[in-house]
Amino acid sequence: MAMWERELEVAVHAAREAGRAALAYFERDPKVEWKADRSPVSEADFAADRAIVAVLRAAFPEDAILTEESGATAGGSGRRWIVDPVDGTRPFLRGIPDWSNLIALEAAGDIVVGVLHLPAHDELYAAARGLGATRNGVRTRVAETVDLARSVITLGQLPNALRGLGAAGFARLVGAVGLARAYGDARGPALVLSGHVDACFEHDVSLWDIAPFPVLFEEAGATYTDFDGVRRWPTRSGFAANPSLHAQLLATMRGEGTPRGNTEADSVR
């Protein structure tokens, strides 16, 4: 068995179990509590959390686990699972299907396994170092678009993007691309992983909101960095695109001369 293959299989199983647990409450008016930061948490979040932790703990009892809902559990292996049981609780509670289960494994200071599961869309993206990225079990790659003016991007939560880019950078970026949207939560990254959207941006989010993305995007052929163009982990901000488009987007954000892509090779999706 290849390195990280078993961990990936377990993470996929955990995500599917979480999806089933959460779907039992979707569009069924679950009980809701409000956290100190004024964000909602429902019984679906807790059910998904229990499902994921049970699977991970049974398979890897020595690993640490950090989840949004049940906090941190220590482990002696030097590895840590980072989990958002239901990313996008607000959409979930509104009956919007763009919520997800996010699971990542951190080892030796980096993310080595990542899963993004959109149960209401029946889509599951999974990746591990050296094993590539898949969508519902089939290899997937990010789009090869290289013409900035034809690219489609998603900016995540707009107030966060505006803070991260600054007003001038935001205006430059939106003005330079072909189409800018704000697909919420993990739906935007999923659209990039599937090749439908060319680039996604997330700024100032929690660790569990972003943990699977380094390995998912890199195994799908993207460059993934923070808004300064630095590849680092841990991080709370990141943006992904194929290497050529990433360089152009970064230059645009900085107000530098934009590298030109090879428009003849452009594969607009």
C-alpha cells in the first residue's frame, strides 16, 4: 500500500459518514445554538463531528484530532487530524446545498491528506501526497486557462477578500479577470478542483476551513500560496490556480506588470 493510502481511505470513509449524519438534518429544521462569535452551530454539526471522530479514533488511536465543534484531543503519534464537520452552517440552515465536510491530516509540519465532501451535491474530492487528486474517485485537474482576461475566479467571503486584497488590489483583480464571483465556503474550491472555475481566494478563515486545500490543490496541479505568494503551512489565507495564471493573479494583486499567458493554449471551461 502506497504511503498515505490508508489514511486517505479512512478520511474518505469518515467524510461519507459525516455526510450521512448531516444529511439527516438537512432541510429539516435542526436545533440551533449561537456561539460567542455569533455564528450558528446545529445538531447536524455535532452529529457530523461525532461521526468523523469515531472513524478517525478507531483507525488511528494515537493521532491528535482538532475539530471545530469538539476542540482538541491530544495524541502521541506526532500527527494531527484537522476537521470542520460542517463547513457552511449558515447555508446548511438556509437549505443551500453548498456546505461540506472537511478533513485533513497534518504530518511533519504539512498537510498530507485532504478531503472535501459536498454531500448535498454528491461530490467528494480527495487527495494525498503523491497519489493525485480525485473527484468521486476519478482523477481531476485544475483548469489550464492562461489568459487572465478570460479567467473565472471566486473570492469567497467578500468582506474577507476586500480586507486581504485591500480596496485597490480588489479593484485591480476584479477588473482584470473575465468573471469574478463569490461562491461560498468550500463550493468555490470545489469548482476550481473540478476545472469549472480557474482560481479561488480565501482570506482570514479558521485553520479547519482551509486545512485540506494545500494537498488537494497541489495534487490537482495548482500553485497554492497565501496572498503574499508564499507557500506556507499553517496559514489562514490562500489562493489557488494553475502556475501560469497564479503568477498573473499575484502580479495583478500587487499592481505589478502582469506576465502574459499563452492564449493559444488557453482551455476556457
